[in-house]
Amino acid sequence: MRVIVLGPQRRPTLDAVVRSLELSGPIATVTAGWQEREPDDAEFDALVGGRSANLRLHARWQDVLTRDPEYAAAELEHRAALRELQELHLVQLDGALRGLREVARYGGSRPPIRDAACADAEAVVRLVDERHLARVREAREAFEARWRPGERLAAAGHRTEVRHVLDAAAGLVVAGGHVGVLLHVLRLFAVGAAPVVIAWSAGAMALTERVLLFHDKAPHGPAHAEFLDAGLGWIPGCVLLPHARRRLRTDDTARMAELVGRAAPARCVVLDDGVRLDLGERGALPPGARTIGPDGRIGDLA
Amino acid sequence: MTRLAINRLKERRPDAASIDRFLARHEVPIVEGDRCTFLWRGEADEVFLVQRIVGLPERLPLRRLWGTDLWYLVLELPAGSRINYQVEVRRGEHTERGNDPLNPKLSYSPVGTSSVCFAHGYVTPDWTEPDPDARSGELTELVLQSRALRRDCRVTLYLPARFRHTASYPLLVVHDGGDFLQYAAAKTVLDNLIHRLDVAETVVAFVHPQDRLAEYSNSAAHARFLTRELVPRLEAELPLVGQRSGRCLLGSSFGAVASLATAYRAADVYGSLVLMSGSFVFTDIGAVDHGGGPVFDPVVRFVNRYRDRPRRVADRLFVSCGVYEPLIMPNRSIVHTFESTGMTVRFVETRDGHDWENWRDTLRDALSWVYPGPQKLVYE
């Protein structure tokens, strides 16, 4: 599988990328992150040369919920539980991050003592992140084991149809949008890889190992970055940051360094407009990829 | 610094015609940097600007421009301010108070209209204006026969655009619902903030009071209506979260008292409260005159009791107040009482008065904090 990650497509580069790959055959597309606007993909279709086969994952999801009320009720409860987990995670994270920042600010006359305390506080933050991801995974696995969505009539039919489209496709293109919805429907319909995968923004985030949510420009100012869930894992070793300069206070190097520490050992990769990253084996980043260093500064990968 | 328009006029020793031209050229009040010039024209013995800014005398005298019938007052107002005022004119024994005839801008409050001055830097937020790109939510009318209030209660229900029965929504109950819809553009604001992903898709119940001063001043019957009748019915009929984290009461002025008093009686029911310009009047020494008149008596008793024995009534409280309101001191004071119970409190002060525009302009801060939208989840 060849994976290409793009920057946000406000000024599309997708058409040039698709042309450069010389793909033959239809291209499966996912616009489920756009939710109700999923079918509004005429412009998208033109960018892939009129060869798109939209997997319509959002519409299929809504169809499953409508045709299988028992599953729909269970899924609603599951999503409410995940939301509560996320809220509790933020409460815990707030305490752990406050501790870390207070320790880092602490003056004192013995830097080695403070550095050791800092390392401990960082470990607490990482533990909170890890435990949260583990709890989410457990909740998801328990739900899937209990309800086996893939074996239920409504979802199973859609899975088969999705697989047929993918089997005939030369590539898979995943657009951005709501990353939570994308993750959910990609899993629900067991979307598999294609020979070539192109993704951007939320679409690319969903393919990583861990999805990190971030937004420093919210009405109330910077919010804590928070891990949402594991992704599909097709892009290992990276935490992707689309719109980084628009959404993050990238000039706050202490804050950026904190982010890098939480993402480690994965690299924080900046995906701004115009970026194209042709990933190598096991998600290896090409030279020139923009990443955030341990000092919190953005720089080019050598 | 450029001389003020009124000073330039003064130097010209104006006649009636030049004053006519001056008034035609300028919006009143004339805002020049942080100076606002208030004007009144006519024959009178005294003219006053009447306002309720804490720390300023309630009546500020205007001066007559020598040899003319033009009266003026220059007031320094901090950037971003919005103040409400009226003009009082005395002719002999007769005094008359009303809105500024030279200023068409009006502000609405629970006690009527007043003239409004937008100081330098105040901009009406764009999210309060209709946005053609924002999908429109739906308003429907609901009537509940309330045993608690012994009357039919009208509720206007807001369902967000793209409302689906396969999703679940948090619930917001808004006191003085009709006024919030009419004077605080609540539907437009909700449509816009949901469209911009600032606020989660939310079902909103706008309740309409009958006798708000009675029902909203710590009334057990009103609390029963909300907690035992309205919320259970909505949760039975609509796909709502149905848990404390998904229930919020919002109110301004007496509506804020009603929100707090309702949550006080049902401490496990509501996760959040939005208390705007709450009429949290109290007395430190029991039976002294609190200055609010008899309608405030039950409020003062309730607030005094709450301050004596504060308790957690919700998880999160958004509290706001205009710094020009007489209620700013009670609000600043009660924030510490709320915090002492372990509730998470966000307190916002605005350079504004006790009116619907203040509460409208605060809605984004309040709602995006109580029910944040999916901004963090969306990467286009």
C-alpha cells in the first residue's frame, strides 16, 4: 500500500497528485467526514478525473441506524459512554497538565531537582493519555463483541457492497471533515486499504495510530489537546496536525514542546496548505516534511 | 489630539442654522475616540443624562452651549462599552424623562427601552446577524398543562438544523424565552453558532413566564414545573442526552435567580447553569432595606440563605454581568460563594448594562463553554 498525505485542500492539489500517479480504474472516495454534505462531491469527482466511486459511508451509517433500531439504540448509548469517557479524560488531563506547567514554572535554585520533577509530571500526563486510549479501546471492543455490527443484516450488506467497490478501485481517497464520524464509519464498514491511499486533514488523521484533537483558537482560547481514539494504523509513527498554523499557537514553543512530549515516540507532523508527503515503509516521512522538534519549533526533517 | 466636534462648533459661535447643520452631520452621541458627546436641543432649565453606571452619579448635568439652545455633555467611555441612558429635562417644576430624541438606537431590558450609546470599539458581533450559509433550525410551539403552576405553559422548542432521531442532543432551558427570541436574536445566534461549530447541536426549550416576578423569584412551583414536568416530558419525546451533563438552565436577571433556585431544589438534575446579570441581591445584616423593593424580598431571602449555606447545585456555572450594572457587585461577590462549593465557575464581565443586547452578546461565550461545538473534531 502506498500512502500519500496532503495538506488541507482549500486550494486543491489533489488533481495534480492523482495525475502524477497515473492510476487506472475507478477511485474509491470517502466524504463521510462531511456528514450530511457527503453527496456534495461534484468538485471532488472532477479533481479525480470524474472517476470517483463514493463509498457513501455516512448515508450507509444512517441507513443502518434506521433499519436496525435495536443496534441504533445500543450505538447511541455507546457513543454517549465514549463522550463521557472523553469528558472525564479532559478533567483528568486538566489536572495533570496544570501540575506539569506549575512544576515547569517553579523557580528554585536546583535545576536537577526541578528537571526530575518535570520528568515525573510528564510521565503522569502520558499515563493519563495512555489510560484514556486504553479505556476507549476497551469500550469499543466490548461494544463490538456484544453487538457484532458486521454480522447484523443491515451493516453486513453495506460491508459487502463497500468491499466490492474497493476491490475494483485503483485507489482510495479520504477527505477531511469530522474525524470522529470518519473513524466510526471506516470501522463500521470495515474499509480496507487500496493499492494507493490519498488522504488529507481528518481523513489522514483517521489513518494514524492515535488521533490527537487540538484547537487553540476556540472562543475561550487555547484548549488542551486531547487524544480521541486509536486510528486505523495505516500511518504509523505520526501524529498529524492539519491546519497547524491556523489552529495552534505555534509561536508558543513551550506549549508545542509539551505536545511533542505527549505524542512521542510518534512525530508531530505539520500539515499546512500545499503539503504533499509520500510516505515510505512503515510511514517513513520523506525529507523536507515539517515536524515539531523537542524544543517546540517547527522545522524540516533532514 | 483632534479637537472634539462640539469644541469646534463652540468656537464658531453658532446660530440656529449652523446647529441644524451640525446635528444633521453627526450621529448622536458623537463618538470621538474614548470621548462621547451627548446632545439635547431645546429650551429648559436643566438637562441631565440619566444612567446607572456603577461609580457615576445617576444624573449627569448637560451644559448649555452659550447663546444657543444646544446642551452637551462629554463623557469618557472605555473602548468596547455600550451604555444605556435616558435624558431628563426640567422646566420649572416640571421634570420629564425619556429616551434621547436625537438618537434612534434603542436598547431593550426587562423594564422597558432606553437609548443606547456604542462607544468606540463596540461592534455588534457578526454571529448575531442572519447568515445565509447557516442552516436554519426549527421553532415549534408546545403547550404543557402544568399541575405545578396550575396553568397551561407555553414553550417554544428549538430543534437544530439536521435534527435526527438517531442522534442525541443536550437540552438547554431558557427563561424569558420570548424575550430571548425577540430581543436577543436567540434563534439566529443558535443557528450561527451551531453552523460555525462553536456550539454543539442543542435542543432548546424557551419557556414563557406568566408572572415572571412571582415565578422567577425562588418559586418552588416554577422549579417543580421545570424539573418534574417539562424536562421529563422533553426527554421522553425527544432524543436528548437525558443525563445531568446534557441539561442546562439559562436565565438573565430574575431568570438567573429562577435557574439557580431550580437547580438548588434539584441538585442532581442539572449539569450546567448560565446565569446572566443575576439579580442576586443580598444583605449582610438580615432585615435591612435591600433597596430592591418588595418583589426582591423572596430573592434576598433565598440569596442570603444560599450565601450562609452554599452548596453544589450543578457541575459548571457560567456567570456574567455588565460592569455598568448595579448588579455587578452582588455578582462578583457570589462567584466566590459558588466556587467555594467546588463547582467549576467561569465568570465574564462585559462593558455593558442590564439589557438584552448584553445577554445576546454573551451567548457565544456562554453556550460554547457549556456545550462546546465539534470544532476540535472537524478538520476540513
